[in-house]
Amino acid sequence: MHKFFSTITFLLFTISPLLAQDENELIFTVDLLDHPIANLEWFDEGLTTIYVDKYNAEQVRTITLANGYALFALEPSAIFPLLGNGLIPIEVDIVYSHYPLSKDDWRTNYYELLANRIKELIGLDSSLNSPQVQWRLVKQTSCTNELQAQRLFHGVVIRYKHSQPKALKAISDIVFSLPDFHLPRTVLLAANVVDKEVIDDEQLKSILYPSSVYNRDMKQYIPPVSRRKGEPGCPTFTTRAHRPRQSIWARLFR
């Protein structure tokens, strides 16, 4: 019996840090959302707050979900969860009107409404509750009465990026081992010569591009005489001057 309680105690002390670690990896804990009034200081200081005249959501790589004035319910979207559709969330904007100016004048408690809006969104996709996602409160100031406030957008806007397709990821993970290409050494073959002589690039350049004709400083490669054995001799050319003189009669009736 003593061993049984010892085992239970050991498991509790072992599992507790793991649970705490999972809880610390979330932006919004269960206690934070279930007791927003008791944690109002965190909501006032823990989230980035910006003020705009009127919020205009971007049309590229964004998901816009409206919940209406003083409401928190969101209509389910077929695109959730984001990770399952190849999308990675980057930012979340909770957009609403800055009216009334004082939180005490709200018909619905400000902190409870904000917590419910967050819980509603996380209920659609729990991957948004991550430190990797930046959350912001966006308050619109172009309203001086309730009617103007109702005309403004109230909801959430999610910015995302596309994840790498699995097919491309599989290709990028493959390490291509290209064979080593070794260029053959330049070989100069002389006519009627069986042996061959290896020359360097400078010598080959002087043969292919004989700029030494114009540049006396450039090295000109000339094969040695010993390598030019067996070359045919120069042919003998004859001209009219070398032919014997013939008479006109011989030229006409030859």
C-alpha cells in the first residue's frame, strides 16, 4: 500500500511540470479567459492596443470574420483549421469601436466581451492561441454615438502565410549528389604522330587565339621540331614562266 501511494506521488510530481509547460506555451490560459475581470490588468497591458480612425482590412492573405456590435459569436468558416488548409497564422486583430470611451459605460462588461470573443475564435482554431501569433486590439475612433459605432466593423481579422506544399518539401529534403565532372586535359595531336603532348591553358590560348601576331609580349607556342616528324613536304608550284614557249600554231592545234 505504501508503494502504491509512493508511485502515485511520483507520477503527480512528474506530470505536473509537463502540464505547466503546456499551459505556459499558450497566450490565453483557461483561467485568464474564464475570469477576465479578475485578470483585467493583464488584458489592459498584455495585448498590444492601437487606435485607428476606421479599420480597413487587407484583401490579400487575410480572413475576416464579423461578430457585430456588442456581440461575440462568430460564424464557422470552412477554411478552419488554418494548418489543415496549408495556412500559417501570423497576426490576429480584434477590431471594435472605441465607444463608449469609458469601459464603465459599456452595457456589456468590456473584459467579459473581449474574453468571449477570444474564446469564440480559439474555439474555431486552437492554433491561434500560440506565442507565434501576434494579437492586437484595434479600436476605431471615428464614432461619437452608438449609431456611428454600430456602422463600424466589429470582428476579427487573421493574417496568414502559405506553408510549403508537401510535394515541394519532399523535393527540398532530397539531397542531390551530383557527380564530379573532371574536364579532360588538353591534348595536342600532331599530324602523323602517334605520341601526344600535354599543353597548358596558356599554350592552348595562344594556338586558338594567335594574338601574338599583334602582341609581341604574348607567349607563342610552337611545337618543337622533334614533334613534327613525318610531315609532308611543301608541294612544287609551276607558273606560266616555267612552261616552254610554244608557237601559235601548236597552241591552236594541240
